[in-house]
Amino acid sequence: MKTLKPATIAAQASGAIDPLTGGVVPPIQPSTTFVRGEDYALLNGEYAYARYHNDAGVIAETTIASLENAAAALLFPSGMAAIASVFRTLPNNATAVIQKGIYHGTTHWIRSFCQRRDIALHEIDTSDNATLAAIEKADLIFVETPSNPWLKITDIRAAATVAKRTGAVLIVDSTASTPILSQPLNFGADIVMHSATKALNGHSDVLAGVLAFKEKSHLFNRIQSERNDAGTVIGPFDAWLLNRGMRTLPLRVERMCQSAEQVAKFLIDHPAVDDVFYPGLPSFPGHKLARKQMPGGFGFLMSVLIKGNATNALQVAGRLNLFHRATSLGGVESLVEHRHTIEPDTGIPENLLRLSIGIEDPGDLIDDLGQALGQ
């Protein structure tokens, strides 16, 4: 059978049906434990305890692995749990390189972890290839592309070349791309990570994270064993909701990207806006690379610099009616966030608003932004 397209993989949930009834929607099995026979053998293969096997979780992992062209995927109860599982494989006195200017929660945890473990941590601008090439030593390289909230684009192939030279593992946070827009493993990454809370689920009602692996290596086995033993597993109800959300992932992302491009073009020409950070704009520094690396589209996330200061930005956010003032991204509803309020000590401009574009009518969103900006 020929390789299926992402829309087919997602809609079919990797072909999963209810084996008992033939239902086209996979069921939820909430049991935490499974019975054994008189000879104490398991009645059904791997099913012994929910911490080791969760049907809905396996379906989600299979679907994500197929979408990412990965050998395997592992689900976690949050994106941060997924990131932490990789960093915990580093020995004391290792060297880690991470991109600076990424999601502040990631940076905060990594800094604290590396300090506790005597791991040398280097934060660099990985969107600059010369800076990337200057890396001399690394055991792990972590990049986020497009980055949050700057939307910087890192050349994954260039990062993979450095990782191979230094013997490092390259992990790419592709949350803002989703596998519909970009597949980092195809560009040389070893692991791709998603906060599945965001666009993969897409409905702002599930916490989840996932790692997709280029191959089932020793590292995969180690992380899987640690996940199971430490109990950083996702529950069956959350996994089921994630499966349901992913069935419309290609449709949602396509609509969100189309709308985001229209919104970005409107904003870049607005007199009350200083700048727009969005890979789909030809004027954006990473546009050409994004076009090559994100063949599915430029994404649904953007940041806008409002003319003036924090007061001006907050006034614009306060006047919006369709954009919910809330933290997150990738949902069906559009969101606006004043990043300086959330992370005031990270160098975020006080006049920056981050927008996550949902599936609403783009004309309605543009009208809402227009009245908020004082059109």
C-alpha cells in the first residue's frame, strides 16, 4: 500500500477501530489493572497495568509516529514532562546547548536542572548558522522552530550537521509547526517534541506531550523505561481526547494558517503597528528558510509590536472581543497574550502581543483587530 497522506492518517486514527463491536471510534479502556488466568499468565499480551499499556495512548503514539515519519513515539502528561525526560538522560558534567529566546517555561526548567546536575549549559541564537557552526562540544542540542514568541526559524539541517559532528542528540520542539507543516526528522533531527496540549489536540482541554524518534535506539528504550517506571504517563481519557482532536488536525491547521497569513498582512500595514513577527511575511528574516522547512504552511502563531509602550499594548488587548486574553496557542479559538506580563524578566518587549489564530472567519478576526487598534 502506498504511503498515506497526513489527512488520511489523522482522520483514520491509524486505522484503529473497536475490535469488539467494530465501532469506527476507538473506545476508552479506563481499567488500571488486567486479570490473569488460572496459570497466572496474562489473558491479553502486554495488558498488565495501565502504567505500562494504555490502548488510547498507543493509538495516539502510532498516529503521531506516522505523521512525523518516525520509528516510534512516546506520550507524556505534558510537553514539559516530555522535554524533561530527554534532559534526564544526560550524565553529570555533560554539555547541553539550547536556543535562547524560546518558551520561558522550557528555559527556566532547563537552567535549574542543569545547575543541579553540574551540566554545562550554553544558550545561543540557533537561527544564526554561523553561531550554530561555532559549537565545539555538545551532548544535546535543543531548538524550537518556529520559536515562541519571536518566531525565529532555525535551520534544522545545519543543526543536525553540528549534532553529528559533536556526537550530540538533536531534539526539535516543533509545537508551533505540527507535523502537518514540518517534519524535523526528515531534516536530520533525532527527536521531535510537541506540546500536544496545543495544536495536536487543538481544543484547549487536554494536557499532553509527545516525543517522536527517528529510530528505536538505546535512547528511546531508556526514555520509555524511565517514563513507565517513574509514572510520567498520560491517562486514557486524555489520550482519547487527543485522538479525537487529531482526527481534524490537518483541516484545522490548514484553516489557521490561511487565516494567519491574512491577519499578518493586515497588521504589517496598520499604522498602529511597529512590526509583525510571522514567517509567512516575505519581509520576515526567516521567510525563505521557513518556505523550505515548512512546506505545509507558515503556522498560526505570530507576535505583534504595538506602537507605544505596555499601556498601549494592554489597551489593544483589552479592546479585543473575539480574541480571548489567555495563555496558550494552537486551539480552535484565537488567543491574545501580553507576553511581558507573563515573563517580565526575559527581555520581551513590553509592547509585544502574541496572537494564536484559530479557525474563526478571518474577516471577523481582522475586523476585531481593526477596531481594537483604532482603525
